[in-house]
Amino acid sequence: MTQPATNNTVYLNSTAPDRVRRERLYAGQIFLFTATPETTALRDFAAEMIEEAFAPLDPVTAQFDMPVEKFVEIFGPLKPKFIHHPKTKQLMRDALASLGCDLEETYLDVPRLRGVTSDSYLTAGVGYAHPLHRDTWWSAPLAQLNWWMPMYEFESESSMAFHPPYWGTGVENHSEDFNYYEWNAVGRAQAATHIHQDTRVQPHPPADLARDPQVRFVVPPGGIVVFSGAQMHSTVPNTSGRSRFSMDFRTVNVADLKAGRAAPNVDSHPQGTSLRDFRRMSDDAHLPDEVVAQYDSGEIPEGAVLVFDPNGGGVRAP
């Protein structure tokens, strides 16, 4: 098992092989990449969809020209439309392949399109700004890597923050009460109904957990921040006067899953696993059942949804 990092290193445009990069990410290091032709193509496609949805308004300032309910009406349907567009998946594969990911070993989750508005305009549901958290509290595997990309220029005041002191230090978070399959059945489907307050039951740290020291990275549109799903990170309260649009997606490497290579677990104890969401980059195949079984845990409640589908289909427990 990889041990907690004793230093915090940030790599810019590293040419290290993916195997080495994964080892360093599991040890708490962070990788930054400036835009490539492939990541720019992905960014441009997403921006085109965003701008078409908000036309004739500029998406980054549209919040000041409409009630919050109208913003949700526009952005809510846009998220799954982008996520499940066949061109999105191909552009994601191209981007990851250009950054050295092995098409046969790398499995990819669907992307999440995010809209973080300014001045507390929308803080719930489709605009929920995550407090300090690790993705592993939400049943992400410890071998998960996160790839984060901004759609437009943004400021430190609307960025994402990392909190290095917590890499090797556990905190109270209530992840033991979280069941991924129940979340698929109820929590994710309700996102668009939460406008003024988000009452969904989610893992969370104490409200007074120290945010500092923290590190923020401002990368250009189409640039990427890569980090472990076990990293403690948060959404910075946006005071920039512009909505920040971004996308993020996740990968796992099947060889690492089989061998148990991953980030250390200091405080994540959820039930279930998100591994069924991942598809092989080369042919869209599922992870082998025996690999998923290594990481499944807890009870599968009645009515559970193993794989979420925004159209209501999903994969339900037998």
C-alpha cells in the first residue's frame, strides 16, 4: 500500500509514463497539464453546448439576468445531455490517450459538468458547491484518479482548493452512513429539485474543519488538474462575479485494481462501490465482475440502483 506523502510536489506538463504518474498520484502528488489539441477539442465541444443553452446570454454572467429557477431550468438538462452525448466520450478518450493513458488498461467514468455560480446565487442541487471532502467518502475506489478541466478563464476566487495537511490525517465525515446504491436510487435523481437548499444526506466533515493551509491552481481553459480521489479538496466559495463552468471525470487502472495499488485509506468507510460506472477506453467494456467484487462492501438495500441512469433505467440490484 502506498504510504502518505512526506512532501507535496506539483508536476507541470510531466512526461512521466502513466505507471509512474499513477504511483505519484497515489502518494498524494498533483499533476497539471496545459491545454493540448485533444483537451482543447473536448473543452470547445462542452463550451459550445453551454453557450447554445444560455444563448443569447454569456454563460459566465447569465446568472445576473435571470432568476435562479430559470438558471436551473437551463443547466439541469444540459448536464446529462453533455454527459451522454456520444461525441463527449470519444473526445474524452482522445484527451486521455494524448496524455499517456493505456486504452486497454484504463477505465473511464462519465464526465460531470459543473456550474459554480457567484455570490451565493445557486448553492444547491445542480449548483452544489462541495465543502471539504474526499471522493472516496462517496464510494469511489482508492485507486480512482480525478481529471478536472475549466471551460473558461477563471480566478482563484472561483477555483478548487486542495488541503494538503489532511492527506495522511483522517477526519470525522459520516461516510459510514453513505450507501452508493441508495444514492443512485434517490440522491442523484433529486439534484435538480434542490434550488435554495440541499437537504440530501451526504458525507460531510465538521463545519469548523480548518480550510487552511490550502492550495489553489488556476489553469487555462482546456488545461487539466489531475489528483487522487483520496485528496481532500473543496469548491472555493465563488466571489469572482462570474460563474465558473468546469468538467471533471475519473479513471481507474485495472492492473492497479487487481494488485491493490492505490492511495492510503485514512477515513473512508462507505458502502457499495462506483466501479460499475467505469468503462474500458478501448471498447467500452465493463470492469470484470471479479474485480468489482474485490471492492464491493456493505448492504445492497431494497430498490438499490447499482449504476445510475438519468433517464430512469439504470442497473438495479437483482
